[in-house]
Amino acid sequence: MTDETTGDDARLTTFLDDAYRAEERMSSGDLQRRAIAEDLPATLLTRIDALPEGEYLQDEAEEALRTL
């Protein structure tokens, strides 16, 4: 695992913790809009953009994003 990958994983976890603070479920579109608003790095934006359409609990979103 590279330093960039480790940093992206930490940034992804922080992003999801913040995004789900007041939400139980979020759509992939909502996650994409939040990611753009938070100016996430291109590597993370690409992963979030590839998330299949639907609604996700935080752990579901995190698992799906880590496997992309």
C-alpha cells in the first residue's frame, strides 16, 4: 500500500464520517455532490463517481468504495 493510498483511505473515512453525521442513508448522488463540495482529491472523486446508483448505509458505502 502506498502512502497516497493510505492517505486516501483516511480521507475517505473522514469524509464518510462527516457525511453520515446526521444521515442514516445517503444516495450515491448525494455522496458525489458532497465529495465535490468538499473538494476531495481526484482519486477519491473517481471512486465515488463509480459507486453504483442507490442508497447506502455508511458501512455499505465504505465497503463499496474500498473495493472499487
